[in-house]
Amino acid sequence: MPDVSAVTAAALRTTWWRVRDYAAVLRWQATGIVSRVDPDRLRHPERPVGPPVVLVPGVYESWHFLLPLAMLLHDQGVRVHVLPDLGVNRRPVAVGAAVLGRYVVAHDLRDVVLVAHSKGGLIGKLAMLREDPDGRLATMVAVNTPFAGSVYARWFLVPSVRAFRPTDATIVALAAEREVNARITSVYSRWDPHIPAGSGLDGAEEVVLDTPGHFRPLADPRLHALLLDRLVPGRSGATPRR
């Protein structure tokens, strides 16, 4: 028979994690709404270093949602590009991948590093496979991406969320494409309320963060260190794998 006190403690712990996760969402969304940061400013830091970065947000996230990451990288001299044409990213993954592919060509970007959150990682992987004939997209760091879908998606009627069902055609097709995984780093939380099966990706580098949640890991210092180590020349101390 399970220990009632242990079960209760676990339930309270995960409830607290959820509350903090959604509080972070509200804070970041509010920051994005009031922000007056011009995407052109992000593309042109005072002293540019390293490869260009394109940020790809998750479902129901505009580019503003990733503004804290954008500013972190921009302040270190990284050329940061965002995708206003995605809107709040409700359209199919294939549409998002096409938007990304067109943007990279229009701005003549090369050796691009994608930094994606959640659905953004699916968009990034599909773009690497089908929207990049010139080899402009070099690598991707995907944070809490449902590469194998989420069992919870089946309970939603909204198409933009049902698209994450493990049986969805796009999810299945992307999972079958494994060669590109070697160019992907999948960073994910040890507990993700939206993706209970995790964000493991066969053949990819995987980094497991201690910060619980689906959104709060975007602020994890270990993720920030990983990005800066890879994007800013001269930084030392590679982030360890797990």
C-alpha cells in the first residue's frame, strides 16, 4: 500500500512546480507585451561575435516570449534573429518551417544556430530537413520539445494542440528522420507537465536540467551557460552531457 504522506507530498510538490511554471509564463508574456525592443536592434549588436542565431518560439508564443534569451545573447554580441511572421505560432509545423526557411534566405544567413522552445524544435527540425537546400542551418538547441509528441494532446479539440499527439503524421514522420538528430541538442527538464515522456531524441546530444517545468527551464543558468559557451568565442567550460 502506498505511503499516503509520501503521495501527498509529491502532489503538493508538483502543484507548486506548476504554479511557478505558469507564473513565469505570465511574467514573460507581460514583459513581451510592454517591450519596445526592435528586432533590428537584436540583429545588430555593437560588437558582433559568433554565428547568427534564430529564435523559434513554441505554440501560442510570439517572438517576444523569448525576449529574455534574445537579450542575454545580444548583450554578449550574438546576432539574434526573431520570426515575427510566425505570429503566436498556431499554424501547422510545416508552415512554421517554411517561414523559417524563407527568413534565413531573405536575410542571407549562414551557419545558423537555431534556439527553439517546445513546438519551435519541431519547426526547426523540419526546416533543417526540408527548407534548407543550401545548408544554411548548422545546428539547433531545442528546449523541452515534444519530439515524440505528448499523450495529453489527444484530450484537446484545438488543432494547434492536437497536432502534438504521438500518432500525428508530422510527429511520426519527424521521428523517423534520425540522421539530422546528430546536429541537435535536446535540452529538457527532469519534470515537464506538458511532455510526461520527456524530450529524448535518438542520436542527439541530450542535456537534462534540474529546473522543473515546461517554461521555467528557459531561465535555467545551465541552459544559459550552454548557449553562451557555444555561441560566444573565447568562453571556456563546456556544459557537461548527461
